[in-house]
Amino acid sequence: MKFEINYNTIERVAGPLVIVGKVSSAAYNEIVKVRLGTGEIRLGQVLETTSRYAVVQVFGPTEGINVDKTSVSFLGDTFHIGVSDDMLGRIFDGQGRPRDIKAGINFKESRDINGEPINPASRQKPSDFIETGISTIDGLNTLVRGQKLPLFSGSGLPHNELAAQITRQAKVKNSNESFAVVFAGIGITYDDAEYFTSEFRKTGALSRTAAFINLADDPSIERILTPRIALTTAEYLAYERGMHVLVIINDMTNYAEALRELSSAREEVPGRRGYPGYMYTDFASIYERAGVVKGKKGSITQLDIVTMPGDDVTHPIIDLTGYITEGQIYMSRDLVNKGIYPPIQPIGSLSRLMPNGIGAGKTREDHRGVADQLYGAYARAQEAKSLSSIVGAEALSEMDKMFLRFGDEFENRFIRQGTYEARSIDDTLDIGWELLSMLPEQELNRIKEEYIAKYYKREKNAKEGKQEKRH
């Protein structure tokens, strides 16, 4: 730390904020020590400063802070954490302190959790396919190394299970380079924290994972720190140690709620639904820390889980996230009600960087066409389903009935898979061709003829051969 100035001039406490009077030299984001009369020390951060006072955000409860017996020390520096390769295989709390009982960590260096902005000119176009082993992501909404892709879920939907599965299975295809996962749990319950840690340990994923867990009963203001600490760790592993890093943040809605709470305590003019007007900028300071940097071996890819309050896709959190990120994956309550896992709804889901990461030499030459055709056929199946609910299934044309059957098979064979089932991209595309073989060849108008000749006939002939053997 550069220097330390101590003040005994606390004027009042307002929620998570402490207003310190007669302060003239404090700086925005400066870290402070709040020393209670009992000797207990809590950390805080300067949020606002004038020529007369400083507003300090306390990372912890403000109970027990007596204005007469509590002092505040301004440390002259921003919030830093130690970083090291040894952080992989460890579990930390929301402030970056170890939660496990292992020995201490030999930190290589200390870094500001706010990071450094990536110069747009130094960004490299993301183009490497990340295989998650989940067909609806790999086949239809491909995750690309360096991308930021949110997963929009709802209360009670299995996004925790999906996040744990991606953590276990994610890998960079056709690469032997180091790959790591940084998991940030924001405001999650104790049961959810136990689920993640036990899953990581049981499957061996913990050895390549650094987990930062802020519990629901931890101070909500700590949630402002957690994703930034996780991303600072990811930046060290990616840009200094040359690793490909997948950052999973769960749940950005809890982060936004903490941001609103802090804004309310500061008595700021509220924006949409009470959230601060600067929430877009604040979100961008997190999401934009993903990417590939020219001249660096490593990369940071973000998969951000965002629960939709009331399943409202127009909610400000969802809306602003969609503006900043490069696509979205929707989880469907209807699919959950059908007992289908993972309940990823292809209609409406999108990966804007998918064209950069698929095709010959990356996934397979027929990938784009198969994805487009499956998407179009499933959309038509949904239309046929809506029509059948009005006029009845018997009134549908034979073609509509065919697409209706396709839709059921698509959900049960392509979307549905086990929580420990990791499909290769070839397996995913082969299942896609099996499903497309249910349709007449003339309906496959989104796939090149050369790929139809290579894959469609093969699947069709295989089925015909099986039927002949049965007879």
C-alpha cells in the first residue's frame, strides 16, 4: 500500500455505507479499513468523495459500527488480490479468501480487481470452437473461444446443473493447450454451493477450476467484488500463463440486485424499475473482460447465467445483457414440464459468433447447413403444433403431421441428454442427420447438395438396411 491516513470523523451509517467527514484527499475506488471499537477490522471502498466528506461502501455488515468508537483508515490504493497458478483446485469466498482447509497459496503477484481495458485494436476475432458436449449449444448455438454468451434462465430451472455440466465437459477442440475454468457464484444458497463444490470434486473438474462463492447470506455488497475477483484471476491465467479460460458467472441477476441496493443507499435517482442508470456501463465493465488478445496464447470466454425475474424477457437486466453480449441461450419452462434436460429452447436462442467457430477444420463442413435446417424444421414443427391445438391433429396435412413428429423426435433425441452425457460434435451432427432423414429430401433446402449426398443418403440407406434385416 502507498500510504495510510486515519480518520475518527464518521458522521453517520446508511445501510452498507459509512459517511466519513472532514476528508479531502480520498480517491474514488480507494480501499479503506474500518476499525471497530472491539478491534475488528472490515474492508471498504470509497464510492464518492468531495472536499468535505467521503462515502465508503463496507464489504460486510455495518452492524456494530459506532460513530464515536470506529475509525477509518484510507490506504491509498484500490482493491487488489493475489494471483497464482495454485488457485486452480481451490475454493474461495466472495472476497477471494480461501474457503477450504488446504494450505495457503504462494501468490505470484497482486492485481487490481478492476482490471485494465482491452484496447479494441489489440482484440483478435474469436474463431475457435469450444466443445461443451451439449448438442443444443454445440450444434445450434456454438460457443466460441473469446465469446461472451449469456444463458437466460428462470426461477426453479436447472441452470445450476447445466453450469456444472459445462464446467465438467468444456474443452477446446483439437487443442492440447491448457484449459481452465473460473467459476463465480454470486448470491447462491448454501445448498447450491455444496452442489457445485461436491460436483467439482466428484468429477475431478476441481483440479482445473478456481471457484469463488458468495453465499446468499453473505453481505450483498460483496457481490460487487466477486465477478471482478474471478475475472482478475482469469486474466492472469489467460494472459500470463497462456491458458484458455472459461468463466462461468452465476447469477448476474443477484449482482444487479446488489447494484440496485447500493444505488438506493446512495439515494441516487433510479432508472428503469429502480435500477441505477449506469447499470449498462457497469455490466459492460464485466462482460467486456472476455476476449482474445493479439500476441497472447490464452483467452477468456464468458458464460453468464442470468435468471429472468418473473420469466420476463423485457426485464432491464435481460435487456441490457442482450445489448452487450454476443447472443443468448434461453432455458424453457415448457421443456422442463416435459421432463427434458437440458431445457434449452432453440427458438430465440442465438450465438452471433457461431459462424466464426464452425465449418471444415473446426467442427465439420456440414455444420452450418445442419444447424440452419434443424432450426427451420423445428420452427415449422412448432407452427404445426400451434395449428393442431386450434383445428386438431387430424385436420393437419400429411406434411404438417410429418413435421409434428419431427418436433417430438427432435426434443427427445437431440435436445434431451443426460447430465453426465458428453456428446462430441460429430455425434451431435450425426443425430441431426438421423432426424433430418425423417423429412423428404426436397425439404432440405438449407443444406448444400453435396452434403445431402454425403450424409442424408447414408443415414437413409442405413435405416432401410436395418428394416430389411428385420424382415
